Amino acid sequence: ALQFKDAQEVFDLIDRQFSISNDVLVELTKTFLDEFKAGLSTYNQPMAMIPSFVTAVPDGTETGTFLALDLGGTNLRVCEVVLNGDKTFSLVQQKYKVSDKLKSGEATALFDYLADSVDAFLTTHATTEYASPTGEPVPAQGDVHLGLTFSFPVEQTALGSGKILTWTKGFSAKNAIGNDVVKLLQGAFDRKRMNVKCVALVNDTVGALLSRAYTAGGCIAGAIFGTGTNGAYIEQVSSIPKLAGSPAAAKGGEMIINTEWGAFNNSRTHLPTTPYDNAIDRLSINPKFQAFEKFISGMYLGELTRNVLVALIDATPKPLLFSGKSTAILNKHYGLDTSFMSATEEAWISDNSSDTAIYTHPPLGGEFKKEDLNPRVVAKLDQIRRVIVEHLGFQEDEVSLKDAAITRWICSLVARRAALLSGVAVATVLIQTERASLKGVHAPKRDANIKLGVGVDGSLVEHYPNFRTILRESLRTLVGEDVESRVEIGLAKDGSGVGAALCALMALKSA
Ligand code: ADP
């Protein structure tokens, strides 16, 4: 428990615990580069650096109609994607829930559910290109081609096959690891006599890169900041020693690498770990794995925040938050969703005024008199109070303005650290591909003076206020202002669906 003499000590301690200096960011980037190189050199490294076997990047002229199935986080998604060949696409999709029982049960049950979902989608949503007037798929029209976006570590052996290495993000289905995920899915389609052929397997980060390249006419990296975090980038095949002797190596050129950067520093020798991070890891379903992800992604930020809030509630000799009261939501493991954090920060920045230093903490340890506060600040804190009441299950009169200020401040600390660390990952890609040097001390060897496209996807980067701004702040520190200013971070909307469609097209072309 947090013990203190002077309350301000506690707030200063938390502030120090969650702050990262520029020097630490630089050191982390060096380690990140080392882990990139280790993963490119040999198999079975924590940072898996998985070759995707995608060797071409779309330019927006691709055409065709495909099904895409996306498994990788909170929802399962089935969509039909029409690539129009002019950088535009149309997409119809349906989300299906994946129950905890399916996540941790037998793999065959999970894959049968995936096939059932595709079947349901085909009968209710797909266009006439696939379905007869009765809604039934028509075998005479031949196979429906599907690209699978599977956002877990897979050792890919071709565009259309790959072995599951581990589960992440709350999945633990039995008898899946070590098996070919495409075979598992195709087996389920075949058992149900569906005329759907899974022709391509793609990671969501690779999908984000591909779809951004399609809509923007080019892109160098893809990144996900959603339930989990991961990134992909285009690497020279000659810089992937572990492919030596393979047909891919003989062919040369470029290949997209799925980094699996969520596993950065699993040894946790460098990540600035707090006791709250230790608790997250210890009580997670995958202790000592996905170390970086646990500092960054949507699945964990809410839980980290909850841990800090509860520590303040339980502080001795007197509580420092909510007068020592807690709620069922706050007491529950993973009870606080990351979207709560977004909501408090949205309230704080709602009127666009810059009169409150957003990421420095007010003197939270001392007296907190409404009369001393700017009325605009009071209005914002009142709004945050309402967010707290609504999301955490307190009564109106149980949340003070000071409670609101403290809660919002904790959220911003936890999220700011996540965004700064996210910048480390993006900087590493820029340095690895010689588009930047560490701290920007040398001129880039490659792509000087041109825009550098990064396609991103995930609720965190899409919705969290200032996430991208802080990520860029970190990038500026790590690669200098010139390169940072040329990085174009754009949403890869529907990236997994469009990416899977593009990948299915590539697989058909190369078959
Ligand atoms: P997935 O990564 O599973 O495909 P998302 O990109 O929607 O799906 O990410 C879901 C994660 O994002 C969850 O962990 C959730 O807590 C978090 N999240 C959802 N809404 C928001 C929001 N408004 N702000 C920040 N995080 C959010």
C-alpha cells in the first residue's frame, strides 16, 4: 500500500514512476534496434520479425471482390471488400462476438465458429456476386476467395500458410499452437461443405500497411494500437539473414516484416517498470510475455489506471482519492475500460483552451478550493466528475472536483507513457530502414525530403485524445524534427479487411 507523510510525496512519486526521460527513450530505441536485428537473424526470438511473404506493395490500381475474415481482438469481423482500382474500395461487414469460452476452449470449436460466422455473413450480407436469389452460396460460380487476417504471432511459410506460435490478447484456445491456421480454418469450411477457399493469411499490421498503401498510393509501415500493439514495415530481403537459402532470399527484393513488437523487451531489463506494471504482468494470462504491449495497448491501459486509482483509494494513513470509497467496477480486475480514460481526457480538453497545462499535475497534495480555480477549469472538472459517476458507478456526491482532477491526471500519465513508447517503435522502423538516424544527428541515407507514410489502426490511436501528438513528440526526440515532420501518420480505415483482400489478390496472382 502507498504510505506517506505528505500527500504531495505520493503524487510526485507516481509522476516520477510514469515519466520517461529523453535519454531513456533513446536507450530503448537502441535496444529496440538490437531486438529487430536479432529477430531478423534467427528464429525463436522474442521479437519474432516474421516474414510475411508479401513482396509487393499495392499502388491503388488493384481490382477484385474478396471475402475477409478478421480474428485478432475484441471482435470477429467478416467482410466483403470490393477493390475498385482507383484507390477506393467498398466494404460490407458484420461483427461477431467471440466468447471467453471460445477463446479458451478447443481450437476446432473456435474455427467452427469462424466458419459459421462466414456462412451467416454469406447468407445475409454478401452481394449477388456470391449468393443466389435465395441467399445460398452458388457452387457453380466457383470458390469464394477469402483472406484471413489473423492477428497473433504466426510463423508464416507462404502467403497462404503459417503455424500459430503463441496466443496473445486473452486467447488461449487448446490444440492450436503449432498448427497451420489456414488448414484449421479451411478444415472448418470443408466440414461444413462451404465453397469458400482461404487463399491468404495476413497479420493486421501487414494489412494496415497494405490498405494504407492502396488508398494513399504508398506506405512504409503499418502499426496497430488497439487491444494489442504491433507493427509491420518493408525490409530488404538481403537484410533478413534467417531467410538465407530460401527461394525468397534467392528472389531478393523487399518483403513486409511483421515485427511482433508487442514482445519488445520481454526480459524487462529496459522498460521503465512500475509496481503497477508488475501487478499487470503477474496477474495476466501470459506473464513475462508481450511486455511492451502491456505498457501500451488498450487492453492494459485501463487496468493500469485502475491499479493506480485503487492504490490512492487505499493509501495510508489516509485515502487520497474518493474519500477511500471504491466501487464494484473499480474493484474488478480489468473492470475499467481504456475508453474511460479517453472520456476523461476529452472532457479536459473539450473547450480547446490552453490555460491548463494538460500534462503537468496540479498541486494535488494540498488544498483544492473551488474559489481558487479558473471557472473554465471548474466546468471541465465537473464534466470529468460526470464521466466518473457514469463509468465507475459512484454517486454524484461521492466524487469531488479534486477526485476528478486526480483521476484525469492519472489517465494522462498512463496514456502519455504509452504514446511516448509507441514513438520508440515507429522511430526504430525509420532508423532500421535508414530513413533516419538516432536523434537525427546524420542526414537520412534514404528517402530524404519525401513523405513517409505510416498506416495506423486501432481504437487507441483513433480515439485517444492527443495520442498521435505525443507519439510525434517522442519521434521528434528520437529521429529529429526533419524526419518527424515528413512522417504522415494516417488511419488505415478497415485496414484488416482491405489488407486481407489485397493479400488474397496477390496470392491468386502468384498461384
Ligand atoms: P481490436 O484491436 O480488438 O481490433 P480496437 O481497435 O477497437 O479493436 O481496440 C479495442 C481496444 O481499444 C480495447 O482494449 C478498448 O479498451 C480500447 N478502446 C475502445 N474505445 C476506446 C477509446 N474511445 N479510447 C481509447 N481506447 C479505446
